[in-house]
Amino acid sequence: MRILTPQERSSLRWAVSLLRVEKWRFISALLLASLGIGSSIALGATSAWLIARASQMPPVLVLSVAATSVRLFGVSRALLRYIQRLVAHRVALEGMDHLRLHLYDQISQADLSHVTSLRRGDLLARIGSDVDEVGDFIVKSVLPAGVTAIVGCGTVGALALLSPGAAVILALCLIASGILAPLVTARAQRAAQVEGIEARTSLSTALVTVIDGYDELAINGLAGRAQAELERAEDRIESSRKGAARASAWAQFIDRAAMGFAVIGALLVGIPSVNAQILSAVALAVIALTPLSSFEASSQMNSAVAQLVRSAQAAARIDELIGPRALLSAKNSDQETADPTHSAHAASGKHSEAITQEMVNSPLLRTEKLSIAWPRGPELVEGLDLKVERGRFIAIVGPSGIGKTTLLYTLAGLIPPREGSLTLNGVSLMDISHEESSSILQVTAEDAHIFATSIFENLRVANPDLDKQQALDLLSTVGLEQWCASLPEGIDTLIGAGATGVSGGERRRLLVARALASPAPIILLDEASEHLDPQSADALMRALAQRAHQRGLLIVTHRLSALQLADEIILMGYPDGDPRKRPAQIIARGTFEQLAQNNEHFRWALSQEDQ
């Protein structure tokens, strides 16, 4: 089994290229680290010489020089290591910053359908801990490997001046410690990791089967078989753990054995040379004890290879989430034209259709035989005909999970339609950049973000020209006037990120107020009355309906009783009422009165609403 898969190697090269490591800083860290370990080796060699020479009773001056050198090497080792860590960590941290900034830039310029499909937890994990793992690859993997190579070659070369035979033995032992042992560890741990993942998957499957179907298993006499399957999965997990432990033990054994063989080999080669008066006894002590310090560098290779695997896996996860197109964006970032509009369109993959005055004054959002779905997901809704324009209030209702939110995102141009047409005043919405279409279409998702700033500034996100009186009027429209008045600083009161400390109902009202603050002539709202009591929900919906004569308003909602003022209600459902028969379709449409009189499903849902 290879240490890295082809995909991991490719992703790691891609991610490391985005770190933009400054070569001179890395070389400085490499030299400092090499000199630090070199000081350790020199300290060991000098100590060996001092001990051996002291037994010969030389002049005190000779010993004092050696003793001073020991102190010098000890201090320089600590100082060099400290400086090296400062430089190395700066290299890693700056690289992480470059990678994160590139990912932020890539996400901001990516196709919105891709961005909206990302899960927040995955995104935070990739930009957080996975970027850190890629950055650590430079400090904890590449740097130790370079130091090991430099120190190993330098030590072997210096030792060859005293004893070529001992130098050859040391070189072979360093290869065993710095290459063979890490390879054994990495391959065994990788195999154990794969086995452990498969075993944990089997265990989870077996547990779900037992928990969900224990009664049936017991009735049919299969409970014992299920128990045996659980035990086999547990045994496989334990086996994978033992495999990883054995690999680590073997690596440590190889490292210690290599160190011992280096010392014994030096003695076996050196003693005959001393007897032949080719080598002095003091030199023998040096070549015998020096290997003990030279293994300090190679001993780091086990953790370096482990870091290599972790970094490669992290890079693969980033690559999978963000996509390899990020590299293309990085290459093209230095070639951007002076025209920002061109860059925006190129990033979004859309043409440069401009917003006309007709679209602003008399916007008409129309769909014909529209089919929608998340990218690479199943089709959710088909055959949708819809028209949204100024003065028209449309509500889309249906059971949870039917695709109402996906439809809203599609109408806003965030997700491309699967089939059919979606046009804004006769121009395909997919041919208009979101930067331009957002001036016509304002969408507010159910989980839209509340920023860690004041209430007023949260409203100004949708309209930077909004003044405080206008903000107060909007807050009064959505029923937040008294709430704001009770706050210590009114609309200038700071609220936490994600509206921490704000109730769910207040959060929804604030999002609706922000949507209304937008100058866009068409407003798309997702569950505007969620988390509100029935009376407050109805009051908010009536307030929105009163604003519909100034704008086009489309609301996705579960609340039916508040839709009496809607110009049209579109009832979504599954063919024959069977959720398994996807995609969903329009099963009825009309005014509130028409649906209440003619549609049994609508009447039943309405009767159950406040019970």
C-alpha cells in the first residue's frame, strides 16, 4: 500500500502551491535547524573528546578550551532552536494566511449554486483545522526531512575523515532510522486506518440494524446473529488499533536498533584501527559517541511522515469541497483586467447582460415549465409556471422538504434551473450576473445571517443609504418598535453574531425588515412568519401584503391563514399525494377563497393550523 493515493498527492501539491512559502525564510529555518542539531552533534563529539582526553592528563589549558567549547555548543543549540522555531512558525502561519485568503476569494467568486450547496460545518472545518494541517506540512514534515538529509550527510562526511568504515556504517543506520522506520510506520498505520474506518462503518450499520429492528430480529431468532456481527465489528476495530500500535513499536525498535548498531559498528571498525595505530584512542571515543547525537534528526521522521499523511488527507478534503478550479483562479488572479465587471462575470461564469431601466421600473420574473434541483441532486419540482411583477403578492405553500426553499434560490439566480426557462423581462436570469440581478431581486433565506453589529447596521446591509428614521419605520412595520425602544441604545444596540441573545421571532422580524430595506422591486422571502405566534404571524403577513402594491412579493411559507390578501397561492404537492413519487408539482393554484372552496387538502391544512 502506498503512503499517499494519487488524489492525495495531487491535492497536496495544489494546496502547498497556494501557501506561497517564501523560499529565503524556509531556507533560513532549514539552516538554523540544521545548525541547531549540528551544535548538538558537536556538543556530543566535544564531550567525548574531553572525557577521553582527560584520561590522558593533558595540560589544563587544553581541557579548558574543550570545556568552554562544550558550553558554547550548549548555548548555541538552545539559541538556534529558539530562532529557528520563530522563523519556521512564521513561514507556516503566513502560508496558512495565504491559503485561507485564497479560499475566501475562491468561495466569493465561485458559482453561487456551488456556494449555496456547501455545508457550514464542512466549510468551517476545511478553512479551519484542515488549512492548519496543510500549513504544518511545511514545518513538521518538509523541514524535518530537509534537516535530516543535511545533518546526516554532514555527519557522515565529517566522520569519514576519521574513519571511512564507521562513516559507511553510520550512513546505513541513518537510512534505516530516517527512511525504513517511517515507511514501516506510515504504511502500517495507513492500512490500520483504512481497516478502522471500514470496521466503524460496519459497527454503525450493525448498531442501527439492532436498534431499529430488534423486535423483528428477536421474533425471528436472529438476535444472536446480529450480536455476533457487532462483536466482529468490534474485533476489527480492536485489530486496527493493535496494528497501528505494532507499527509504532516496530518503528521505535528499528530506530533504537539502528542507533545501537551504529555505536557497535564504530567500535568494531575503530578498535582494530587503534591497535594498528591508524586511529588514536581519543578519536575512537569520538566516532563511537558521535552517532548518539546524529540520530536526533532522523528520529523526527516518524512524526514527519505521519504529518505528511494528515496534511495530504486535509488537502484532499479541501480540494473536494472547494474544487480544483481554485488553482485556476489563483493562476488567473494576477491576470485580472482593469474592468471589475469583466472579472465578476468571468468568476460567476455568466454573460454580461446589463440591467435595463425597464427591468428596474417594470420588472417581470417569469418561469415556464421550470424544473429545479440542487446541483448533482435529484429533481425536486417540475413544470412550474410562475409570474412575479410589481403589485403582485404570491405565496408558495406545501409540505416540508418538497423543494420550496430550493425554488426560492433558483428564482433568485443562486441555483441554475434543471430544465425550463427563467427570465427577467425576457432575458435569461442565468445570463445576468448576481451582482446585477440582486438590484432587482432581493432574497432572504430562512437561515440568513445576522451580523455581529448594531440593529441599524444589520438593516444597512441591504441598503447602505438607509437613514435611522427609515430604519425605525421598517422596524415598526414588522412589529419591532417596542422591542427596539426597550433596548439600552435603541437601534444602535449591538447584537451578537447569529443573533445570539435574540429570540427566534425577533430574528425573523429583523430579517424581514432587512429585506424590506432593500430598494429591489421584487422581494423573495423564505418562511417570513416562522417562530411567531399565530396573531403576530398574521399581522406580519398583512403588513407585507400592504407593501406588495409597491413591489413584487413572493413568499414561501407554511402559514395559510395569513394569505387572504395574496393575489395567488400556489399549492405544491406530490403526484397522487405520495412523497415517493418525485418530483413535486403544482397541484392547485388560485386565491385564498378559491382554494378554500375547491381544494380539500387546502381546507384540511387550514383547519389544522392553529390546533
